[in-house]
Amino acid sequence: MNEAQKPDSVYRLVLLAAKRAEQLMEGAKPRLEDHSFAKPTTLALKEVEAGLVPWRVLTPEEYERLREEELLQKELEREQALAPPPPPPSFAADEDEELEEEEEEELDEVPPDEELAELEEQGEDELLGGEE
């Protein structure tokens, strides 16, 4: 193992492995040839132990800048998750046209006034028992 790449404490090893495991779970390609390990955390630990995960100690300014970027990214993701989904496409115009067409068809089915009068007379005759 390359001494420059070897974590200087167990705490740093755990942090590196956790960050690398997160990358693997998000779709990063494994750096080991044999990546048949069952879990991303195991693979991440093996990669860190093999010196395949580059790292360095950050200055306080670099750390603060990266921390702020991560917080902004998480805030954007949270806002997107909380934002209501866009409304589904509206087919109201098509539905309105269909309703108008149906109403027009119904109006076409209504007989003219003369036919209506004849139908009413026939209905009266049937009710009265056809006395005429």
C-alpha cells in the first residue's frame, strides 16, 4: 500500500470508505478488478486499503467551501422534492369541444315545432284513450 494514500487513523479510514461507498451506490465504477463483494461498503474498504481512493487533508478554507457546496446541493434537492409536481397536461380544450359536439347532436335530435306539436297531440290521444 502506498504510504501517501494510507489513512493515518481509523477515523479517517471510516470517513474515506463511507464517502467512497456513497459514490459506489450512486453509480461510480469500482476501481478494483475483482469487485464481486456483496456490499458497497466492503468494496469501498478494499479500495481504500489498496490505495485506489485518492485523498488529502483539506485546509479549513477548502473544507468550508466544500461543506457549503454540499449544503447548497442538498437544499436544492430538498426544494425540488418538496415542490409540487407539475400539473398533468390539460385536455380541457378537447373535452370542451367534445361536449359542444354532443350538445349540437342533441339539438339536432330535437324535432322541429310542427313535428313536436304532432307528437304532443299523439301523446294526448294515447292518454285519453284515442277518443278522436
